[in-house]
Amino acid sequence: MIQPIRRIVTGHDARGRSVFVSDGPSPHVLTLPGRPDFALTDLWVSDGAPASNAGSADAAKRRMSLEPPRSGTIFRIVEFPPDAAGGGFDRAAAFRAMGASHTMDPDASRHPAMHRTDTVDYALVLSGEIWALMDEGETLMRAGDTLVQRGTNHAWSNRSDQPCLVVFILISAHPLRAKPGAKPVKRAAARAGRGSPSRRPSRRTTARPRRKPRPR
């Protein structure tokens, strides 16, 4: 059974005084196809920076996706069940459910959940333990351990016999390169600016013919 996550949200009343707007389990929970024991619980979402604190609407009340809005953030908790219980995991269906098929690594040999997002992710293990996998190397994280993920191809592997809860703050970031499986996109090394060589007139490399002297 997925653990409910208590979410307390603050705001302001009609007189501008600070108040508690809501207090209860977050209703924004997404389980993956074939893995009802694997869940993402969204607590808040921002659409840009600086974020807006106006109004009292639930900013997380939207279709859930793996990545935050462009220039935005997601505050979420993920419950990772033991890998050994994942007999019904369909990786294509799982990433499709999160609106993240484009992030999936076509090569599943390292781990079925290998993927890359255009984000900076702050991760904190709340309970249990989990392995963080890169293309090269892996490390075990336990409760209280943190990780800063910087647009890297990665996966999470719970090799224990208990669920692991990890809190994530995902921040939209500039893409580092083409998505997994796509051909690299050639980009200009730098944009042309005022006074840059690309804006200067080209110099002639061939000598101009000399004019013949006029007869006097």
C-alpha cells in the first residue's frame, strides 16, 4: 500500500494575514502501469521563476509528468518498491504514463528505468535505502543522504526488501545535449555579439589590381 504523504500549504486570508490553506494527504499520486506499489506523489509545482505566491489555488492540481514545466519546479516524493517485486514492469508504458517517453534510455541493459531529464534534481532519502546508478558507477544511499543530479543519465535501484521513500525537488535546466537515442545536434560555439568577429566585415585576401597611370 502506498504511503500517504501529509501536505501542509500556507497562504493569506482576505486581510493579508498568514494562514494554513490546507492540511492533509496530497491527492496528487501517480502509480505506474504494472507497478501499483511504485508511486510519485506531487506536493507542489511552479511554472516559472520567480514563482507566484498569489491566490490559494492548488498549484499541483494538474496532469502529472516526470519533468517540471519549462523554467519551473516540482516538489515530490517517490516511493520505490523493491526491484525484486517488479515482475510486471513495462518500461515503455511506465515512461509513457509519466509523459516522459523522450527521456527513456533505449538501452535497458544497465537498468530498465535508465533515463535523462533536462533538470537539476535535489534528492533526499527519507527512509529505506536505494542505489543511485550512473552510466559508470553506482552508490548506495540511506536515510539522510542527499544527491544533486545534474542532467545525467541515471536510474534508481532498490535492492532491499523494503520500500524506499525519496524526496525530490526538480528544477528545469538547459539541455546539455540531444536526448538518448537521438543524434547529437551541432550548435554554434557562441552567439554573435556586437564587436564579435562574426559581425566584422571580412578582409580581402586578394590584392587589388593597380590602376594604370593616365596619359598627360
